[in-house]
Amino acid sequence: MPAESLFSIRNLTVEYHTRAGDVKAVDDVSFDIRRGEILGLVGESACGKSTLGKGLMRLHRVPARITGGELLFDGRDLMSLDEDEMRMVRGGEIGMVFQDPMTSLNPVQRIFDHLTETIQAHEPETSIAAARLRAEELVERLGIRRERLNEYPHQMSGGMRQRVMISLALTLRAKLVIADEPTTSLDVIVEAKFLDLLRELRQEFGLTILLITHNIGVVAEVADRVAVMYAARLVEIGDVRQIFANPQHPYTRGLLRSVPNITLDDAELYKMEGAPPSLLHPPTGCRFHPRCPSVMPICSQKHPPLESVGEDQQAACWLYSKEVKHD
Amino acid sequence: MPPTEEKNTLVKPETETWKSDMERVGFVRRLFMARNWYGADWWFVAISTVMVFAFIFVALFPGLLAPFKFDQVVGTSFLAPGEYPDVPVLIVRSESPVEKLLDLAVPAEAIRPTVGVIQGAPAATAVNEQSKTLDAQLISENKGLRLRPRIERYVTVEELMVAIDTGLVQAGVANLKEFDAVASSYPSLHSGASITSETASAGGFRMGTNDIGQDVLSRLIWGTRVALIVGFSSSSISLLLGVPLGLMAGYFGGSFDRLLSLLMDSLYAFPGLILAIAITAVLGPSIYNVIVAIAVLYIPTYYRIVRGQTLAVKEEVYIEAAQSIGARRGEILWKYIYPNVIPSIAIVFSVNVADAILTGAGLSFLGLGMPPTIADWGIDLARGQRYIQTAWWLITFPGIAIMLVVLAFTMMGEGLMEIYNPKLRER
């Protein structure tokens, strides 16, 4: 499949202005989301995954701010849009599914109101009746009976609410859905069903999905490609099979080794040394160097660029850089 | 399954003790103890809601319930509840058509009626003088009627009564209290109107009369209307101004929020009644000015609560979700934040009405609120306090009315708050 880019993120930097100082939660991150793929974005907690996800929709509020970079979505520069144009992109072209389905729907609005409001926010000329018809068709496709549209969020289960969230993104045929840990608060059965649904929707609607998660298993299950973040930076990105079979960045290696699996037998599970750094005072050079098992002198001085390390696989590590002479 | 059965038998007695505990106590005890049981606060809300609706009914239809208009002079002043004034009245046989002195008027050539009086009583001179004035009136009207009763004098009340009873005289004149003392022995007699003026003999008012002879009960009933108008309209104005301002300040934040909060906090820091006094003193006494003064006073209450709630709700995920579907800012404010904030406003409103009524009465009491032509509890209190030693009923009844209204609204608000927000319970 020719890899056509739907969303090009170039040098995106998002800063939080706090009393302790400016924190770069996303630092100089560049990657492409290809049309029709499911891209998994993994990393530890607080490494900037969610901030990146919101940054793609320019959803930040004070104290967060996008301080640099380019967002090229479907040939348009999102950074140059004004707030009203951006509003049309949100929901219309990029949808978002949040982590906690219990709190991501307005408790005093019926499901039906959520859906028709989305439609009317973008297409004010659509009548309520027509909007309702569209909403009914859509939720039935997602496995929710149309009568349940009249219910309030608290009358629905977590899995159903998450499907409602997806339907909010799909009512206007969004091209990209950013799913921010959509299955974290669901049990494994519902999670599996939800992931199946994501795959089906990708087939049916040609949807592109950015799946933000810290669950490696989920990524292995559904993603086509995977991006690994560490301390606000992207350390590795590539085809999911290649990365799982042959991880290049020491952090990715450690991450994959620390996932329990059934072939582990009696061997002890790998435990990475140290703890993630504070983003307030990140380490110089490569941010992983204090914990890296194969650290070199250059690692603490310069940040490595993202370089190709195989077919459809890139890593940001001096180990693979042509600039550095290896022994 | 045996284990679940076992569990059931373990749990059952406990629930039953709880139930029997609740049922063992009487109604009144249950009313007060209700607060100790989870979810039993509906008693509070139910009772106070009934009271609130009763007051609203009274305020809507004072004409139906009040025996008189509030500014009508209906009797002599300072009549105690149920008391009749001791005025000379006409005493006649029950079947007699005569009710007042003027009924005794006859054509000029007819036989003059006889009226019995007690020797030396002031009533005797009174009936003479009154007859002369009325006669003069009749002559000027020129209908051919004259009022020239012949006066028969008796030594004791009993003699007079017997004379009336046996028909020796058409009517008698005696002081009401004298008649009341012997009335039980002469069941065929009854007292008619006062011989001096119509209202002078009126009595038996449930709550007595005030210093100018107005019915205290009627003024109380008409005063409910004023109290509730002041309470509801000033609270509504504060709500209509405070809620949108709070929503906007909480949602938009920034310097708008800071400036407004500064203003509201300084209003809030001011002692309430003093601020209201200052405003009404400038604007002058009228019901509208009282409403405006109290409304200004309570805007910060709504503002602060709504702003705080908005700040909390703003951080909810569903607000972010609404942004992510492209909802406008106005829509988010109106459809997402406002409905989630409104329940707490309803509670504040109820308590606020009570507060406003109290402040309104306080202003009137100080003579800064209503013009004196209006039936208002505060005015009645202020007028009554001068006579506190002689006429307790002047301030007692308006005082109780204010207390009950304030209690009803406060209880309803607090009860609703406890039901709505169980976290506040057991505080």
C-alpha cells in the first residue's frame, strides 16, 4: 500500500507554563500519520502522549501552549487556521475518544442530543429530524439500539458510552480519530470488542486512527505502525511487526522486554533501571541516556536525530547514526 | 446455594431493627429524628414546601382570605384579639327589625318611639345628642322622616332589659360590656350597632386592631403579598444578573474574571443591611427601590457559587469532549456547563428568598423601606413597637409571620441541599 500521509506533524512543541518553569510536554516531535492506518502511540505515563493527542486538535487551554511546529492535515496547515475554522475541523475532520467514558459525556444531555448537536454544530442547515435519522443509523451500525438514543449517559455501560464517543466522531465522517487510551477503563472482553469495532470501522469508513495507549498488547493487536515516546520525545516509529520483532532503540527494547508473556517461564521479568526523568529538568542530549544500558559519551551531549534503521522503521539513537564511529 | 442463604439470615435482623426503630417512635419524634436516617430529609422538604405554597397562596389571593382591606379602619384602636369595644349600643329584641338608631326614624305625624336608658349613664346623653344630629340630617334630606325618640329612664340594667324584653320600649341603649354581663339571662335580646358610629361597635377581631383601628389579621394577610413580592423579585433579579456573570467569569477567566470577582467580593464583604440602608436612603422609600437594594445585595451570592461551580465543571472531560466535536463556546456554556450548575442555584434561591424577606422587613422596620401606605410586616412591627407594653398583639403576629416565612423558605432550601448533596449531611 503506497504510504500517503494524511497528517504530517513537524517539530511540534507543546509547553506548559507552570510556577516551577516551562515544561515541554511534547518536544520537537515529527511524524506522519498515513491515510487509513491505525497508528499506535505508546509510552509511559506522563511522557506527553495525551498532550500530543490534544495538540493535534489544538485543544489546549491555558497553561498549555503550542510553541512551535507545523500541523499539516490533509494538505492544510492547521496552525494557520483561526479558532472558528479550527472548530469546524474538530469533530468534522478529526474526532477524539477520551480515556474515561464515564465522564466524557454530558450527564444532563441525552445521547441523541450529543449526536444531533455535533451534526448541527457543523451543518446548521440540517434539521433535528434529519440529524436524528443519521444518528440512529450510525448507532445501530455500532451495535446500540436506536431506542437507547433517548437515554442519558448514566443509563449506559462503559463500553456503550465509548461506542457513543466513537459515533460522535463518525457522524460527520471524520477522517482521523484520535483515541486517547480508549480501553483503559474497560474490562478485557469489552476492550477486545471495542478493538474489533475500531478495525471494522477502519475497513468500512476508511478511517485513520491514532491510538494512544500504554498497553503494548492493544497496539500489537490492532495497530499497523507504532510510535514510541519517551520523555516528551519520539524515540522510535515503524511497522508494528518489525518493531516487535526487532526493536532498535534501547528504550523500546526495554519496554518490550518488560511485558509479561507466556513464554517467559521461570525467568524473571525485565525491569528497567531508574525512573523517567522530570520534564522540568530533562537530561541533556538523549533523554534516555541515564538509564540506557548501551550509553556512549555522545549521548549526554547531543540529541540523536530520528534516522531510518530498517525498512519502514526509524529510531532516534546514536547507536545507529552514521555520524558516530562505532567500535 | 447454602452460602447466600446464610448471608441473608445474617443481614435480615439488622434491617428489621432499623425498620422497627423508625416505626417505634411517634410522628413528631420521627419528624425530628428523620435527619438521623439516611434519605429521610424529605420530611423537611415536604413540610416546608407545604408551608411555602401556603404562603404563596395567601400572597396570591389576600382578598379572598382577609376580612378587610389593609388600609380600612374597621373598629376602635387597640382592641385585643377577640375583644369588643365598650361603647353604647342599641339593644333590641331578636325579632325586631331595628339595628341602629336611624332605624327608629318614623314619619313626622306617627307615634314617637321610646328608647330606654340607664339613669346617669353617659349613654343617656349620647343617645340624646346623636338623635338630634341624625334628626337634623333627616330634616335636611326632607323625606318626611323624623327621629325624635322619647327617653325612658331606668335605674338598673336588669330593669332596662326587662322593659325591652316586654316591649315597654322599642329599644334600649347600654354599654356593650354591661349588656354582655347580663346577656345570658335575656336570650331574646341582642346588641345592635353602636349609637355613635358604625365601626365603633365592631369587635372580635382574631388578631385585634392596631393604633388606628385597622384589622391586624387583614394587614398580616395583605403584608404576605408585599413580603413575597420583595423576596421573589429581588432574588430573581440577583439570580438573573449573578448567574450569567458567574458563568462567564468562571468560563472565560482572565482579567474579566479578576475585575468582576474584585467587585463582587467587595460587595460581599459589605455588611448586608448597611449596604441596603445606604441604597434605599439614596433612592427613597418605595417597593421598587427596596427590591433593587436587596437585589444588589445578593448578586455576589449567586456569582460566587456559580463561578466556583463553573470552574469545577469546566475541567470535566465532557467539556473537553464537547470542544473536540467542535461545539461553540456559547453552546458549551449554555448546554454543558449551565445545566450542571443549575441544581445548586435552585437551593441558593430558596434560602435567598428567606434572606431577602428578612432584609426587606428590616428596612421597613427602620423606616427606609416601604412607604407607610403599604401593608408591610416591617412597617407594622415598627408601628407596633411603640405600644409594646400595652398592645402585645401589634408586633407579635407580624413577628411570627416573618419567622414562619423565613423558616419555611430556609428549611426548604436546606432540606433540598441535604438531599441533593449528601456530602453536606452530618456536618
